[in-house]
Amino acid sequence: MNADSFETVVVETDLLILGGGMAACGAAYEASHWAKKHNQRVTLVDKAAMERSGAVAMGLSAINLYLGLKDGRNSVDDYVQYVKNDLMGIARDDLVANIARHVDSSVHLFEKWGLPIWKDEDGRYVNEGRWQIMIHGEAYKNIVSEAAKMALKELGEHGSYYERIFITEPVMVDDRCVGAVGFSVRENKFYLFKAKAVLDTMGGAVHIFRPRSVGEGLGRSWYPPFNSGASAYFTLKAGAEMTCQEVRFVPVRFKDSYGPVGAWFLLFKSKATNAKGEDYMETRAAELENWAPYGTARPTPANLRNYLMLKEIEEGNGPIYMRTDEAIREMVAQIPDEKEARRKMKELESEAWEDFLDMTVSQALNWASHNIMPEETPSEISACEPYFISSHSGASGAWISGPEDLAPDAHFWGYGNMTTVKGLFAAGDASGASSHKFSSGSFTEGRIAAKAAVAFCVDHPDPVHVSGEQVAALKEQVLKPLRIFDAHKDYSNDQEVNPHYIKPKMFMFRLQKIMDEYAGGASVGFRTSGALLEKGLEYLQYMKEDAEKLAAGDLNELMRCWENTHRLWQAESHIRTIRFREETRWPGYYFRTDHPAMKAEWEAFANCRWDPASGEWKMIKREIL
Amino acid sequence: MPSFVINEKCDGCKAQDRTACQYICPNDLMVLDREKNKAYNRAVDMCWECYSCVKICPTQAIEIRGYADFMPLGGVVQPLRSTDSIMWSVRFRNRAVKRFKFPIRTSPEGSIEPDAGFETGTDDLKGPGLRTEPDSLGTSLFTR
């Protein structure tokens, strides 16, 4: 494929939304309203098709963040306290509160747009847990993306969206972000998007650590494999400060297919036990005191629940089982009437299967393949591999300004959700230290960020100028893997084995091997140390050099090259930050064997920044306010 | 193999202006082989088994064969999706069959009105209130 054949397409807009998932749809929805009032243009760019893109592509069986403020079910402060405890004290109160105070509004919109939410006899939402409500969510993303598209349509020619464009790099003029570049994965076109403000909502990162399944099952990550670190790369390359890059998320899910456990634990009140039938949350309760005050508060933080389970496995007490059979038996046993009990059994069976069919079909297939009837047979659960996702119980992302009315002075710099780079905003998995946003909170944070970004556009009306030389250099950089391949492909008799370049798939496997073995992946029980991290970082430097020799034979491979470059940067910021934080704070996510306990001096944010001018990394410790 | 295409059923979406599976796959895996006029999954180990291609295929030519590195053969889960509901057939390895039907949407496709009948509220671009708030919240906006 000839790199010279690429046409350059220039798109000028005011607010540029990067991504097409929940946060991006929320952003498009909100931005359209304010842009119309203030005569601004809005453009959204998605690497896939919006109706099935991002982490909610498959659907969901629950909305995990709904407060019920109008009915006085919970308060905003209750939620902040819950999130902060789950993250062992590391969270930004202002950011979490900001999402929590608006999120119900988004959920009410989803319902009106057509999302079926479970209701009880009194017409109230059915709660799965305190913050979670049950939905029939197979078409969740279709519905939300339709609303986003309809909102953009209200802008007429000032609203647009582009699908199948893969964004690679930020466009910087001095210290301000003024756009992004990328390419079409369908035709030979290089894209330059020029904007007054840019909102990064390109999701979290998967396939940085080696997955437990490495055959066909490689793709069955819990978070989607197409979330490849574009968000973190974009903000890092722009020179933005990042936070919580050490706070990975390791979910415990049904083994191998990674089906959801929330409904089983919360709705069906199921227990998880070791092979002997012992409930390790009870038998190992004393361990939680070592992680006080967070370990002794309720609910027990996700990472500590993981940790107790990992200890069982370490001591040879596996397999670990979700006791689905006992849970269903107990629920049915509470109903004395036989006919009514049979009806209840049928209802529970349907609910149990829907939970998987709505959001992890593969787990239903796993049960069918193993002849598992949940009412008869318990199912294995296990810890997945680590992911980078601030919308769940991880926290990695950009360090952003809080809202003016909630943020302490040090956490507000002009526009809510703006990173430390002028004109660059972040939301969803792209912004850090505001965990537990989930689908509804990510959509909501996209709304919040988009409104602030429109205000930035209005305050900075001057047209953006990007020089021809800069565009030419960016184009050359983006298309380089095509040139590398073209120049060397005829040297060897196998295009996959050539000493002059590396293909993206092997590059990804190399990264996964380093991260797994040195940075505390699943195969080493999530344990690492300063010495291991040092060595891992050394190997990553070779990878950074070899990233210049990534080769692509077609557009799909060009996308894979850039996805893996993005992953590499997420990986490096992760290793550097775990190394910086000399303690163990989330033992079920990673364990520093050389610093095996929590330290008071690390009751703080561990931030980092890559300096575009010098190419140096700087580590920054920031107070929790 | 995760998703696979049944040769006999795939017509390459010849009646459509684009191949449905290629349009929808969130990981850009489905491709049309122009010579054979059949779609295929180009990287089965990057497939999330999200079923987007299965659900959208106009000729029901796509199915999922569970990841061979951990699923025994014989299980089949197949959806039939309409505009307001989805019907699932689950066939076990031991040939047992279960069927489930769930609603997916309460409004007609393409009918969404962004404000959904809520008042649009504030005009203050710099304030914390979002589009449709406080009406869509059902209560006043929290502040300190």
C-alpha cells in the first residue's frame, strides 16, 4: 500500500469529540444544545460505528450508577464516601460528586429514549444493589448513540460525526491542543481535524497485560479488546499531567468467559467459596484489618475481596466457586407455595441467563458448552488480567479541573474537565481519580466536559492555525508503518519474519510478556517489586525504539500498529507510577513485595507527566484535598 | 473461531449498499472477500464474541463457535433480534434447549427526541446546570 496515495482531508470545527462510546455520546448530546445557542460547530470522530462502539457495544444488564436523588434514596456525599473507600482513599471528591449529582438526569433520559428499565409493582426502578438498577440493556448503546446523532442533527451543518476514522496523535500549537490527526480504516485518507477545543473520550486500555487465554480466547478480555489506550496516549503526548496510572483494575468474573458477577452477588445474594465450601470473606475477615480503615469499612473494597480470593488460590484451595445453586435454592425455599415457588424458579432462571445474554453472551455459551444449569451446578470464578479503566474500580486517566462550585481552589483551573493542557478536555475512561462512573456516569461526565469545552470555544473565538509543515510531518509520522513495510517487504520470503521491521501483533505479545512478568500480571499472582519494575522499564525502552520499526501492509494493520504504540505508552506510565508509589495499597490489584503494606505518607495521588519539549518523565505527588 | 460465516447463507450483502457485518464490527474484523462474495472474520483471536455481526446479518449467515481454547464443542447460542425484542436460543452440549425472550427497546427506532419532553432549563453556559436540568433530575441540583 503506497503511502503517497493518501489524500489529506482537513475538517475544521469548534469542539472536536474523540471517541464514540458512552462518554462521547453524552458529550455530543450536551454539546449540541450549547453549541446551537452559541453558534459553535461540533464534530465527533469514532474508530468504529457508533451504534455498537465502545465498552457498551454488546449491551449491559444493569446501570451501575443511579442515586435516586429525587426519592431521597441516597445522597451525593454517600456516593463519594463509597467510591473513596473502594479506592482505598484515593479519589477526587469534587469529580466524583460532580458526576453523582448529575447522573440521575442521564438515566431518566435513557428511559424516555426507550431503554427498558426494570420496575417493581409500585413503578420504581428495581435495584440490584444500593447504586445499581436492572435493565433490559441489549440495545443500550443503539439507543444512546441514536440520541447523540439526533442531537448533532439539531445543529444542521454545524453538527457532524465521522465513523471508522482512527485517531493517532494530538495536534499542538505551542502549549495548546488544537486538534487531532488520524486516518480512515476504509480508504486511503489522512485526516486533520482542527478545533478550538478537543475532548478526549477514547476509552480505557486492554491487552497491555498478557491475558489468561492466549489462543482464540485472546479476544475474550473482560473490557473490550478494541479499547487500546488511545485516551492515555493522546493526553500523555499532549503533555498533560496524568493521575492514578498505577490504579489498574483486576475484576473477578466467571472464569474464562468473564461473565458478570454483580447480579449473583447483589441481586441473588450468592456466596463465593473455595473448593471446600468455605466463604473466604468470613474465614479471612481478620486480614481486612491490615488494610484499615478501608478494609474494615463496608462494603469491602473490590481489590480486597480479590485479595482474599487470591490468598485462597495461593494456598491451593481452588477452584473458587460462585454458589449459584445454593443461592437459587435459598431464594426459592423462602416461598412456601409450591406453584408460586416453581414460578419464581422460572423467573430466576430467566433473569440469570439474561444477565449474560445482555452483556457477555460468551458466558452463556460457556455454560451451554459445559452443560451448566446455574440452579444445579456452581460455576468457577477467577481474577481476570489487569485493565486500565477509570469508569469502574480502577482510576487511571488525565488529571483534570474540577467544577468551580465543588472543587477546592487547587483543583479548579478555568474550565471543568480540562486537563493541564489548554483546550484539551477528558471524560469517561480518559479522566482519572473519579472511579465508579460506569456507563451512566461516563455518559454524564461526557456531558459535563462538553459543556465546559463549548464555553472554552466561546471564550477563544480566534481561528486556529496549523502550519503546512506541521501537517506534513504528522502525516509522515502516521503513515510511517506503511513505508517501513513497503521498503523492506521483499527482503525475506515471509512477510511476518523480517529483520527490518516488526508486525503489530508480535509487538503486542512482546509488550504483554514484559508487563505480565515484570509489572505483576496474572501469571505471577499480580506481584512485583522495584527491581522487577526497573527491569521491565529497561525492556520497554527497547520497545520504544522498535516502535519506530512497526510495519503495516494494509489499513487494518496500520490501525493495529498505532493501537500498540498507544498501549506501550499506557504501559510505561503504569510501570513508572507503580515504581514511584513505594507501598502496597490495592493488594488485590498489585502487590509490591518490597513494600508490602500501606503507608500514611502515600495517602496521596501519584501523578506523572511526559514533557513533550524534553522527552523526560516527571513524577509528582499530590495531596488529597 | 468466535464468529464464522456460513457459506451457503452469506450473499455478501449484495442487495445492501454496504456489508452489514463489516459496517458494525467494533473491532473492524469482518471483511468481504470480493472474489468469493462472502464475508469472513480476519482475526478470530481478536473477536470479543459481542454478537454485533450475528445480530445484524440480514441472512442470518453468522454464528459463533465458542473459543476453542476453553469451550467444549456443541454449545450454540443464537439470537433473533427484532426492533423491540430479542429471542435467544441456547442449545447445550447435551442437546438440551432453552429459549428466552427479552424486551430491548420501548420506543420505535429513529424516533428519539433529544430533550425527551424535559424542559431545557438554564441558559447559563458557565454554570453547573446541564441541558434538561433540573427537570430531568426531578429535584434541584446539588451544590456546596
